Amino acid sequence: MPRSRAERWVLAPVALALLDADARILDANDELLRLLDVPDVGAVAGRRVGDLLTVGGRIYWETHLEPRLHESGRVDEVAVELRTPGGREPVLLTAIERDCHGERLVDVAMLGARERSRFEHELVGARRAAEAAERQVRLLHGTAAELASAAGVDGVARVLLRVAGTLLGARSGALWLARDGGPLRRWGEGDDVAPPGVDEITATTTRPDGDVVVPLRTAGALLGVLVLSPREAPGAEPLDPATLAAAGQVAALALARAHMHEQSVSVASELQRAMLADGIVHDARVQVLARYRPGVDDLQVGGDWYDTFRVTPDILALTVGDVVGRGLGAATAMGQLRTAARAAADAELGPVQVVERLDRFVDRTGTGFMTSLVYAELDLVEGTLRYSCAGHLPPLHVGPGGDATYLWNARSTPLGVRAPTSRAADTLRLEPGDLVLLYTDGVVERRDRSLESGLDELAEIVTNALAAGLTGEQVLAALVAQAPEHDDACLLAVRWLGPGAGSADEERSF
């Protein structure tokens, strides 16, 4: 049987109330009476609707909702809480003001929102968890990016301690590392062995004093231990063990990579030094000194080389070259070209033909394209120097009087690069005591100055050192010391003593 409008209002599953102009209750339906646990409308009639709400809800009604209701005529779905005998009951309150025969009335509906409130709390919790996860990912990404740029174990350790303060929120940190499978020792502050028990920690642990101990493990091996102290400033966020544990895994991988890289570089460096070790010819008529220092910024071997060998008993070949690139590839190409230069030299040929043979070697093998090279042959009896520069910087000639001159003639393109003109060579007649210096670009080139300035400085250092009576080793050491560390530096100094010079074991000074 159809119900009347009044009956539907009373039996509606939504809490309904009718208010007068002063927001006092005139009528309420059964659902509102049930929520308030009162027997009839008389128990709530005349009370202001704000009195039914919690303290916060009442203040919000009086300061915000009721003024907005008078201004706009309605408020929609505002979350408030009813005070009920069973506790707080979250509801969504909607109020509409209307005129009834000249009298101002307000219809109020309150929809139960317990499930919605729970959902909102869950949503807030999920949002906070998502923000925390995003923050953790951001910190780990920053940590990984910083560690990726570090070279060597010491570089990783230095970056890790810096990141601990800038990204991971620590006040201070200490790091213990294991070297060559030995015990953990504190990095950067001597050889203090790690505190007892630190090397036995298997998971990230927070100590009673608040310090967090992070083991750096990979593939079951303990590579190090990081101990971080929290900040003590008011409001400072505590250290997050989960984030630190993940950062520890990233750091462990960086340390493992650095260990492997250092081992590879050590082997490659030893091989490179072994290849260059036989590059000095000893003869009573000439003094030969060399110095090689690989670039150290990224702990990589390079492609610079020097070599001296006999073409005949009285002709000494001199080479200095620079392979494009860095690392094992460049070092391998260097070794092949150095060997090829020895194989190409012949008593019946001159520098031009030797360089052309190297061109054909580059064409045939694809090794050493764009390599720069200076190849020279010194007649130990007559003191005649024949040379050819394939894209290389000019040799420096210093006479007995200290006059320095660069040999700009006999220049052509780097190896493997064809040009309209053929390879060129030139001849220089040396006097006893004359010095010829061959070098690579790492000795003179810098980002903050022109090549001309670098060449001027090289000549000045050599002439001043000779005038001061420094030994040859001291001269080369001074040149290497001023060369930028990011690039290889290679030097070969040859001083012709004359056909009747004394023993090759005389003091090695210029």
C-alpha cells in the first residue's frame, strides 16, 4: 500500500531534520532518533543542530556552515560527526534553506559515512605510504647516481659518506671496508679495526643510541659496514632503516664494481708498463730517458706510448704516439701499433715509408685510426735526425746553448687519414749535447689555456731546468708534474752525445 509523503519522510533510511530560522530542531525522522537513541522528537525538539555534533563539528557549524547556509541557501555533503551514546558517528551533512509561507525553514539530511570515513583514512594511509615509497625511490636513485660517478674503492667510500649526510639524513657517518679479503678497517682515519661484532652483522640494525649499522654485502661477501648517526636538531626526521638497507645494497654493488675495476686496471697497467719497459736503448753515444703517466681521473690505462729501437747498429728509431680513446681498447691498439712500427722500420727505408706502412696497417686491421705519431731516426755516428709527424705535436729541439725550437716541418695527417699530399719528412743535424724531446698532447694541453701557451710553457720549463743543472729525470718529472691529471702524459727525451762519447752508464743528466 503506498505510503504518504509524511510517512516516507519519517521512515527514510537517512537521518532527516527540520530546523527553524535559528537552526533549532522542529522535527526529526526515525533514523535520526535511532542514531541519537532518543524515544521521540520531543527529546530533541528545540535543540540547536550544532548541539548534536562533536565539539569540532559544532564550532565548524557555527563559524562556517551556518553563515554559508544563510548566504548561499545550502551546504552540501560536509563531513561532521554526531555525538551519540555509542560514540562518534561520522555523517555527511546537507542543509537546504527554504521559505514556507513567509517562514524560513531548513531541511537537513545526514547520511551515515562510517564506511566512507574508513575509506578516507585508508586512502590517507595509502597516500602517505606512496609518498614514503616515492621518497625512498628518489633517495635511492640519487644515491645510485652519485655512486655511479665514483672511480675506485676510495672514490666510492668518499661519495658514500657525502651522500649519507646530503641524501640519507645522517648527522655523521663512519665506514669500515674490507681490503683483499682481510678484516674490516676504518676508511679515512687510519687503520683502526672495526669495533667488535660489526663484521658479524647480517642485517641493518638500529643501536640503542640511535645509530644505524648498515652492512654492505653482495653475493654473501661483506665488503664493508656503514654506521650512521641521526641528526639531533628539533624536528629532524629519524633515520629510516628500510631506506638505509636499500642504500646499503646499492653501495655494496658500487664497491664490488670498484674492486673489480681496480683489479682490471691493475692488470692492464702492469701489462702496459711491461710493454713500455723495453723501450729504452742503451748506447754510449746517446742518452735516452722516458716518462709515462696514465690519466688518473677514472683509473684507466691509456693509448700513449714511447719506444726506441735499433734499425741498424748505428741508427736509433724513436717513436711517440697517441691512440684516440681511453681504456683497454686504446691500450691494446697502442700495443699493436708500437709493434707494427718496429716491424715497419727497415734500413733501406726512411720515416716517410715507415709511416706509410703504418697507414696500410691501419687500413688492413682497422686498428689505430686517427692515431697521431712522430717517427724519427737518429744516426748515432753523424748526429743526423730524420723525422716525420703524422698529426702529432712538433718535437722540441734544445741546443747546447739553451735555445729551444719546435720542429714544425714534416707534418701530415694522423694515421689512416688520406690527404691530397703525401707524407713528409725533414732532417736536422744535431751537435753533441743537443736534446730532442718528443711528447704527447697530455703534457701541454689544458682546457683553460691555448695550445700555444702550453708549448711556450713546455719550452720554458725545459730550458730553465737545463740552465739550473737538473738531471734528465728531474726535468721529465717537472714536466709530468705540471701536466693535467685527467689525460695521459708521455715524454721521450733523447740527447746525442757524439760519436766518441763515454760509457752509457755515466750520470744521466742533461
